[in-house]
Amino acid sequence: MSVETTPKTFEVRTYGCQMNVHDSERISGLLETAGYERASDGESADVVVFNTCAVRENADNRLYGNLGHLRPVKDAHPGMQIAVGGCLAQKDRGEIVKRAPWVDVVFGTHNIGSLPVLLERARHNASAEVEILESLEVFPSTLPTRRESTYSGWVSISVGCNNTCTFCIVPSLRGKEKDRRPGDVLAEVRALVAEGVSEVTLLGQNVNSYGAEFGDREAFSKLLRACGEIEGLERVRFTSPHPRDFTDDVIAAMAETPNVCHQLHMPLQSGSDRILKEMRRSYRSEKYLGILEKVRAAMPDAAITTDIIVGFPGETEEDFQATLDVVRKARFSGAFTFQYSKRPGTPAADMDGQLPKAVVQERYERLVELVNQIAWEENQKLEGTEVEILVAAGEGRKDEATGRLSGRARDGRLVHFDATMLVDGEGGFLEPDIRPGDVVRTVITYGAPHHLVADGELLGHRATRAGDAWEAGNTPKLPGVSLGMPTIGAPKPLLSIGQPSEDDGCACGGH
């Protein structure tokens, strides 16, 4: 009798916010450590993992729709397994198996590390395994991580949230804020840089309240400055901060630390002070605009983006006009805009004044039109200016048709650029070999509402170790980072400034 030696393959499908994107990297690292291999494009995987979001009602519909589409695929592939994790799994628990009994494993936000064991148990017992923990089993960054990029990496500095915004279900699903020690964060950043990564994004549900757990109010600004001392780290970003915790020391650290990018994504949610109070947002529009004024005084080139919710219960036309007024004053370079979505279990779901869909849709369209107009005007101001671009993979959907490449400027703006000609410094031109992860310099020729275009010759091109790694087909795969924290039953080593979105994404950033 022959023994099956072909490794099982896996695929991870991700919904929602940046935290979920990074969690999916951990899920991939876990499965690879357990002996699975990533499925090739177009291949039916032996294990399909859905990493879900619960912020919007549409997330539920998408998950169960996709599970339905996958059922005949599973029926045609004996031994295939389906796992559902993330915030929706934490919320719905056993309901997922009731609605989709062909699902094999359901796991929550607190026990990602259990996935390989749960898959094996479900396979052995030929029955669904549902395991949801109410508190963090092991800090996620102790798990092996399969990074999706050779040049840019997410680094979690905290998980969970201590705020109680009335529209948001995330705190009940992610738990109270838990901070990593600064030394452990910096160790992970250094490990990434050693692998060739040149850009990191510090990630937290409320990133600038970092340090609350160990009693240091300036911990976040200190962390930014410490990142500035890491040789080889060219860009540092973070998301998402809360206006309540956005203090002057953070602004100073951003302005004074050369590798910290002059980019700020700070959720507004509403420009109406009355609605902000109903949302339990602990700031008002004047304070919010005051923060932006300080940021721009310290960093005139800062690109500022935001999140805005339209149609919160009880929102009047006057409240909505207040939001439009703040948008006009703030001059955002982009915004993620959301129609309010009632989520069971949140205080807002039971509030009086739930608005008709038609009213919310009409306001949403007016808001998007204003946001796009301002973003376009702000981008047009950059025409003729020189930018440094970190070349990306897959950011330009039309690159093949236009003959361009794409990447991000230091302020986070997406730039599509002509990569065919490079000025050689002697009056001539070269044909450069540019890879994702490399850095180029060019001049903006056109500002569009959601991106910039640079159709002139390149002024400079710098090959990087990240570009070398991309060319070699390698992405960083880090082992777990020890935090000196006890673990319970854990296996011993296991997106952008974008255009407004009505249904996708997460409006919970910076609770």
C-alpha cells in the first residue's frame, strides 16, 4: 500500500481591514509551517480558508454566497476542507455550520494558532470543529507569518480596542486592547529589514493609543522615533489613529523622523458634533480640524485621508451639511466613505431614527462627489513636482494596457508612471530594468481624483534588495517573535489611499 506524500494545498481569501490582511499572512505562515503548500493560481486547493469581516451587513452576504458557490467544488473534490475565521466567525460561531454544514472548521480572532490542529481534528473525526475563544490565546505576532510582499510589511503593535463607538462591533470581537512590548515590535521590524523589506506599516485597531496597557502615554511617538534608527528601513507608516489620542508628541515624531512618511489616515466618521456624541466619539469637529492644522504646520506636504459614515441613525440634513463643511475645510486627499450599516449587538442598531436607504444613498453620492472634487484639486497641485516612488506589484490594474508601472509616493498616493526611459545623466537615455520593491524618481504630469500620472522620463532608478527578492520569487517568511508571554495550547512555531467604497472595507479604523 502506497503512502500519500503529496503535500496538501491551501488558499486564503480575505475580507475587510488591514488587520485581517495581516492575520491572513499569519494564517498562511501557520499552514506552511504545518506542511501545506500555497495553491497555484487556478488550482482547486485542498483547504480554503475564509478570513472574514463583520463590520458591514454585506460581509455576511458575501461570505455565505461564496460558501454556497464552493459547495459543488467541495463535492467534486473528496477530502477538501473549508475553514472560516475572523470577526464574522467570532460573531456567528456555530451559526456558520448550521447555515453551511459543508464547512469543516470555524475559528475566531483569538485562536488563529489553532487552525492546523482544528483541520486535522475535523479530518480525523469527519465532523465540523468550532472553536471560539473569548480572550487572546497567544499574541498573533508570535505566530509564523508568510508575508505577501518582498518590500512592504505589516507589523502589529497592538490588537483589540478599548473604545465603545456605538456603530462598531469590532471591540466585542477583537477584545480589549493588548499592546506588544516595544522591543518585540522593533525586533520584528529589524527581522523584516534583514529580509530586504524597506517599508513597514505599524498596525493597530487604535494605533496611537499604544502604550496604554503598560502606562506610557508617549510610547507611540517613542516607537516612531526608534523606527527611525533602524538602518535600511526607508519608510514607516501607521494606521489607524484616533483623534482623541493624536497628541503633539506624535506630530513632532512624524515631522522629525526622516523615514516616517508624511501620510495620515485619521477617521472623522462625522462632521456633526451631535452625531459624534451619539457615536461616542470623544472629540468634536473643532478639535479634529485643529489636529489637521497642527499636522500641516509641521508637515506642509502631508497627505491626509479619512473614514466617513453617512446615514447614522438620527442624522439630519443639517448634520450631513456639517460633515460636508468639515470635508471642505479638511481638504482630504482621499476618503473611505461608508453608508451606515446596522450591526446587531451594537447600541446604534437599536437607536431611533434609522434612515431610509434612499436618503442615505443620496447623501452618500453627494459626499463622494465632494470628496472626489477636493482630492482631484489637491492632486492637480502636484503636477510638475518630483516624487520618489516605491514600485509595487499589482497596484495598477491597467498597467499592461498603458505600458506603465505603478507604486506609492512617500505620502501614500498611488502613481502610475512611464518606466521605459531613464535619464542617464549625460544627456542620453537608458532602458531601465525596474522590479517591484525598487525605487524610482520622476515628475508628476497629471493629477487624477484617485491617483497621479507621470508620463515623462525617469530621473532616477535605484535597485533594492527587495527588488532582488521579488525577482527571485521570495517573500519574507518570519518565525514567531517571542514576547515572553505565556501561551495556551499554541503550536510551537505555527490595502491604500483608495477611492471611496460603498460596500467594502472597514469603517472601524481608529475607533
